[in-house]
Amino acid sequence: MFFFSRVTGKNGRVRELTTAIDPNYAYCCILKMDAIDLGYGEVSARPEDYKAVRRDRTPYVTGLRGIEMSILITLNEVRIGNLVAKDLDTVALKLDLPPSFRADLILGQNFLKNFKMTIDGKGGYLTLV
């Protein structure tokens, strides 16, 4: 299921991104190109190089290619309709996604912990409150 979210980055930069939810991810994930567009130029560095400057902002995450180092940024705000999460730690990854998977932002557990989530198994509905 894909939907749009309104994301606010550094210096008030705002983008609408195609978004998916994955409760298996600890962090939210954003594509590097979108993070750069939102004002996070530091993600253009290789994580291995950025680690020398900000060791605390280069976590290892499980991605599509296995375990890899990433750069952690903090999005000012992610808004889906009336639902808002602020100061959201998000990993910026360079992903080579298949054309059928077109999400620019994946919302993980650190987003979902701000809301009550219910899933209706019969109708396939997901509700966040």
C-alpha cells in the first residue's frame, strides 16, 4: 500500500513523497536523492567517510543488500493527513529498487510508535490513530 506523506526537512524545505509502511524496520528510510533535496547534503558522502566525522550518525541497518552502513538524519516532520510525527530519525540509503516498488520513504517502527496501529485481517485495512 502506497500513499503520500508531507515531509519537512532542514530550513523548512517540504516535499510530498510516495510512502509505504514497514513495521519490520526499526528506523524510517528515505532515498538519498530525496534527503539531499530536503536539505541534508551530508548524505551525499559515503557512510564510511561520514563515520569519521559523526560516528553516532552512521548506524548499520539491514537493507535489501544485507547489512550496510547508512547515514542517519532527523526529519523535522512527517505528516499523513492529521497524523504528525516530529524529529524523526531516518536513515538515508541509496537503493536500487525495482520499478514496481516506487516508495521514496518507508515509515518504520520509530514512526509507528507515535500512534496506535490496528489491522483488520478480513478487509485488509490499516488504521493509525
